[in-house]
Amino acid sequence: MSSANSTINNPGFGILSAGAYLPRLRLDRKTVAASHRWMAPSLKSLARGVRAMANWDEDALTMAVEACRAALGKAAAPDLQRIVLASTSLPFADRLNAGVVRSALALSPKLAACDAGGSLRAGTTELLRALEGISDKSTLIVASEHRQAKPASTAELLFGDGAAALVVGRGKPIAVLRGAASECHDFVDHFRENGHDTDYSWEERWVRDEGFGKIIPPVVKSALEAAGCVAADIDHFVMPAALPRVNQTIAQTLGIRAEAVADTLFEACGDTGNAHPLMMLAKTLALATPGQKILVVQFGSGCDAIVLETTEWQVPDESRLNWLSGGRTETNYLKFLSFKGQLDLAWGMRAEMDNKTALSAAWRNEPILNGFMGGCCTSCGTVQFPSSRICVNPACVKTDTQEPYRLADEAAHIRSYTCDWLSYSQSPPFQFGHVEFASGARVLMEFTDSEPEDLAVGTPLAMRFRIKDVDPLRGFRRYFWKAKTQQHIAEV
């Protein structure tokens, strides 16, 4: 066991912003329980609410990009010096996943980037590391999960897909660190060996009593002591726990007021793993008022306990919770299994293609593919994608006059569309069309997270970083940007 307590007083340094992302699809738990009623009728007890369900073209990287965009806002922070991606379900074992996120966000390649994993505490540990930093370096911390679970397991109902991000640095922080404590224990409540896709979990009552009940309280007491406060001072108790009433029991044991216990969001989206404490914190920061104390606790191979205090720059704003509202309930369990890669369907000959990626070409076009970077002619102002040496404006055709121009955050709408039921798509029909941006650029793009009835000329669009296709023979996936219809205010 190792432990560390800290008391921090670094004025003007703390959490600058927070953002989160949930997929549009939400799987109805009743549908899942009904599908397994013949062999696991006990799952009915968990069949409440929905769990967030990633589309076939989403993974931990694409969701991380969206959470970061929400945290950074329209313009990336110019002084960011580090990006950390925490997850136990990253798509690449030997490729810098955080590097893909950095590229998609068009952040400087001079940023230090790293992946963090190994436990569900990776996200909170990296947050604490950033907050305790002796320098004023600004850090973008993002946690994202796209975990697999065996069909008919409790994890299949409890898990959810999603991501959350925080920017830590110097400026006008909305929350600052007051104290923290951590302990590391090789307490194995679940595990997943290399080469396996799903976790093996131990008995829930034992995890509740021996894990949550005995490991968390002393760590929290140490954090409160470091922060110079008592349990009754806590205004928001943020602790993910999928087990029933564990949060309330721990709060009562510690002396935290019952009304301070934050909603775990499990009936709204499920357990998003590493992302969940940061996601709950993002929701809390959207509603908290200045001068309130927030206790963030995450359990996993030990415990992290972080005491934060909101500042005068914290302004409650429910509009920052758009990521939690909206969504479309999915009742097709077979679609869920297909999207998770757990159901091998016969897609026909149109799906039989070699998707080998030319890595040399991908490197040369990295700003175009990952950053969605076009070109703007400095002579006539024409924006085009992709950029080229010669301006496409027939009235200009100047050579070597283009400057990089990013389209990912620009308003756009549908100019034309097609729904193709013959071409292969993992979510038929294959939807694509001409997209016109506010700058006048026009790009032929795929649509995602849209139903055929959502498509109409003039419909507003938002750009989403998604999986373009997967090469199963070599274990490689390509990413590009797709257009998503904005049918509801929560999707804007």
C-alpha cells in the first residue's frame, strides 16, 4: 500500500473548463433483459432506464475528441502544453491514442501527449497529477471508455459508452484543489487479461463490503483533513458506484449530508468507467455555485479522493448539460451486438473488400484526414477542400496562395443527399451527400447519427470525428469527419 496526502494553495490555478460527450443512441435495458429472460431472468432487476450505446463508427478515440471539443470550446486553448487520454478500452495497444486525439483537435504537435490506463482510477489520478503540478503547465485531461461485456452479464446492462474532459491550468479557474489523498491496493474486484475482450468480475456483496466499505472511508478522511474541512462541509459528493445505494451508505458512514450525494447517472447512461467521475464532475460544475466544496471519489485498485472548491468565476449554466439530454432510445438488441462487434452478420459480397491503409499516404495527408484542414486562397478568399496548389475559383486560379483552413467547427448544411440501400454500410442505408459550409466550401461527405427521414436540403449539420472504415486483416482503423444532422437543440 502507498498513500499520499496533499494540500494545495495555488491561486489562479485549477480547473478552467469541463465538457462531456454521450453517444446519440441509448439502449433500452428492458430490451436487453427481455432477450435473455429464457436463461437469465434475474437481469430484470437491472432493467431500468437506458445505457449509452456507441454507434458502429464510434470508439474511445472519437468520443474523446467530442468531449475535448466541448471542454475547449470553439477555439483551442493556445497555451495547452499536455494532453492525457485515460481509458481501459483504447483501440490501439501500440500507437499513441492521445496523438490521434491531438491531431483531430488540430492542436500543436509540440504538446506532450500520453495514454493512461491500468485501472478505472486512471482519469482521476491524472486529474490529481495535473492539479498538484508544481508548474503552471496547462493540461487537457480526457477519459473515454468503449468497453465490451459478455452478453447476458450484469456488465452488459451496467456499462455505458462516453467521455469527459477537463482543462487544468492558470487563468480564471472555476474550481481549485483544496486537498487530496490516494491509496493503492491490489484489491481485485474485476480484471481483464491481455488478449481478452471482456472483464471477469467478483461477487458484488464482497466488493461492496470489503472494497467500497473499507478502502474508501480512510482515504476520504485523509483528503478532508488535507483540505481543512469536515464531511458536513461537502456540498457535492461525486462518486461513481453501480452497486445499489453504495453512495448513500458511504456518505452516511463519513457524515456527508444525504442531499449532497450526486446522481450517479447510471439510469441515464450507465457506467462509463474512467470517464464517469469526470462526467459526474462536469455535470456538478454546470450546476454548482461559487464557494461550494466538491468531493470526487473514484474506486479501483485503491482509491482517489479529491476535494475541490468552486471559485467566484464559477457560473451555473444548465446549457452545458446538452450532452446529457436528447438522444434516441434503441430497442434493437441485435443492432447493439453488431455495433459492438459481437455478432458476425452476413453482409454479402459488397462487404468483401480489402481496406488496407497506405500509411505513407495517411501521414502525408494527416492534417486533411484528422484535422479536417482545407485551404483558403489568400488572393480571392475561396475556401476549398481538400486544398491544392491551384485555387479552384475559375476567376482566380492563382498558384500557391492557400493557407490552412479548418472546417471541423464551421456551420454547415445539407445541399444534397442520397440514401443508398445497395452499398455496404454497417448501419444501412449508406447516407451521404454534398455539404455546404458557411465559408462556401462544398464537400461530399457521409452522414452519421441520422435517420433517412432526418435528411432534407438545408438541414443544419455539425461535424463529427468518426471511424471511416476498419481493416480486420491487419487490425487498423481509419478515421475521418462525418456530418451529423442537428434535429434537436441538445445536438447543436
